Amino acid sequence: MKKLILPLFLISTMAFGQTNLRPQIDQKASEIESKVIEWRRDIHQNPELGNQEFRTAKKIADHLRSLGIEVKENMAVTGVVGYLKGGKPGPTVALRADMDALPVTERGDLPFKSTVTTVYNGQETGVMHACGHDTHVAILMGVAEILASMKDQLEGNVKFIFQPAEEGINEEGVTTWGAKQLVEEGVMEDVDAIFGLHISAQTEVGTIGYRPGPAQAAVDNLEIIVHGTQAHGASPWSGVDPIVTASQIVTGLQTILSRSVNITQNPAVVTIGAIHGGIRHNIIPEKVEMIGTIRTFGDEQQALVHKRITEIATNIAESAGARAEVNIQKLYPSTVNDLELTAKMVPTLEAAAGKDHVRVNPPVTGAEDFSFYQREKPGLFIGLGGMKKGGDPTKTPSHHTPDFYIDESGFILGLRVMSYFVVDYMGMK
Ligand SMILES: [Zn+2]
Ligand SMILES: [Zn+2]
């Protein structure tokens, strides 16, 4: 018997070698909770749009340096990357927070409400942390403090990625995101796994949501131009009507979701958001332009939907004697949580939140630029509850709106779970 028990014991301590640091994390998280809330309020009151997060970046860099963490600034414009070398060799675990705010004018009467204004796309607007990225920054600053306090015990290294412009930047015709830029600058090269969280205004504090595999959609812009032949509205037979053709294409596109996509696996969306064509009631125009958005889950489904859009549009147009030009611009890839990593980390989520407070989320048709990191290395992105206990998610203002509100009592779970990710992952290697 002895022979059998000893190796089993060894295996179990090897597999969970660093979970013994959890009580230390809990202790430290309670100690710094109020400080994290203060940081968050300061950042909330001083929101900065994507690639303009100068004040936020300085606050982060100063804090990381004060903890003895090696800091690189001006990554992907305003990004800050901190590197904490653990006392023992092991994997490098990356943790990510996004720093940007949105052109939204804050309502409500929080004492730390934003009164910042700017001009965006030629319009006067307020600036607000209406997606909760202020909470992500404050939480990750706290996690840095927790892990720095136990660095000698860490069996590996931690990379703290504070990225700009998650909501995207569109300047001079170039569309990009902080995560994409950082990946291009090599931020993921020495990383073994990456973890991130998003606060959720519709999820009760104390709850963690996750989804294995494709969790959030890929977003692509769609443009279809239907070229016909102009004619008098009274004699359509003398031309080729692009309006009738465009109408058939719009309805034809809906068959992709009902007939081509395996809806038992993942949903998909094709939406035409605008149709422009024509000038007068009795003129059949020469062309019709349509724009829309495509939401898909995973590369395979994305390729299928793109192929079907092109086939349907060009063939319907051809059957009418018209010609359709299809342009698809890929924006965010799908946020795909690595299956193996997710399965490994579920016990970590349960240890942090309690089994009853961990749930599998439905797929989300919105996007997240965390996906760019996950294309490089295995990654897990989770949702963290930020709604008041007992709140009604259907009546709670959603993200990106002026009344968006986050309950700060949810932060401590963020501190704990992000720190657990690091020590648990290190213990597994
Ligand atoms: Zn957002
Ligand atoms: Zn966001």
C-alpha cells in the first residue's frame, strides 16, 4: 500500500503546488480592497478615450514601479506592461486590463461622476467609463500588489498587460485595437497563458460567468454594392433594377442562418443596417449600396457565413442581370476560450466564487479584443458580477449607456480570482 500512496501524494502536491497561496491572497485582497475602490473612483472621474489614456497609464506605471515591477510604457501608444519575476522558475502568466473610456455623457449623481467632455467625430460629448474598464484597471493594479507581495514564492512570472483602445480606434481609415497592436509588438511571445475579466452590470456581485470555446462573436463589416442599369421608373424592362435585386439579396441572406449554419452548435447574425439607392420616385437608379454587420462564433463558422454571403449576393444579382460587389472587412475575431485551459481552471473559479456562484454564460454576440491574445496563446476570459445584490438584470442600465453603474463590492472577487489564476496555473505546470 505504501508504495501506492506515496506517488499519489507526490502527484497531488505537484498538480496543486501553489494553491496553498490562496489564503495569503484572500488576506491581502481584503487589506487592499478599499484602496482599489479609491483608484477606481479616481480613474472613473478622469476617463480617457482610446489611445489617449495618458493619465491612467501614468497612474498604473507609477504604482507598478512602487511595487518593484519592471515597467514598459508607451506600448501600442499608451499601453503599460509590467513584468514580475517570480522567485522560482516556471511559466509566464499574463493578466490583462483595458483602460479606455467611451464618448458617453454620464448621468446619475455619483460623487465621483465624470464631467469630462470632448469632441468626438465632430460632436460635443461627455467621456465616461461606460463599459467598466476603470474597474478592470483598478482590479489589476490590486492584483499586481497582491502578487508582488508574494513574488519570492511564485513558481513563474507574471505579465500585467494594461492595454489601450479596447473599443477600437478608427483614424485615417485605419481600424485597430489595443490588443491587436500589442500582439503585433510581440507582447504574447514569452507568455504561456493569458487571463482577463470583464465586469458585468447585469450580473450580480459575487458571480463569475464563463463559456468554454467560442464565447463572444467575431465582428465583420459587410458592404454589398448592387450594380444595375438605370431606367425610367415607368419602363423597368429597359434597365436592370438594383432595388428589386437588393431586396432579394436582403431576404436571401437570412437563409444563411436558417439553412446553412448549424444552429445546434453556435448562433450567427447577419444584419443589414442601411440601404442607399435612388433619388426620385420615377427613376430606377444605377446602383444600391447596403452595409451591415456579421457576427459569428469560431473561424470555421465565420468562413462559412462569409462564403454564403458572397454566393447569395453575387448569384441573385447575376440571375437578375445585375452585378453584386461584396466587401467584407474583418474586425474583431471571435473570443474563444481554450477548451483545455478552461476545463483546468473551472476549479479555480469555484474556489474563488463558490460552486453556486459560477455559471456558464450563453454566447454573446458582442465582441471583445481579448480575442487577439487568444489567437496567440491559450486564454480564458471571464465575466465578473458588478450588479447590486438582488438587482434586476432586465432593468439595470446596460454597458455603453449614460446610467451604466457598477457596484464596487464586486471588486474583491476580481482581485481574488485573477490572483488565483496565476498561482493555480503555476502550480499545474
Ligand atoms: Zn464596451
Ligand atoms: Zn468593455
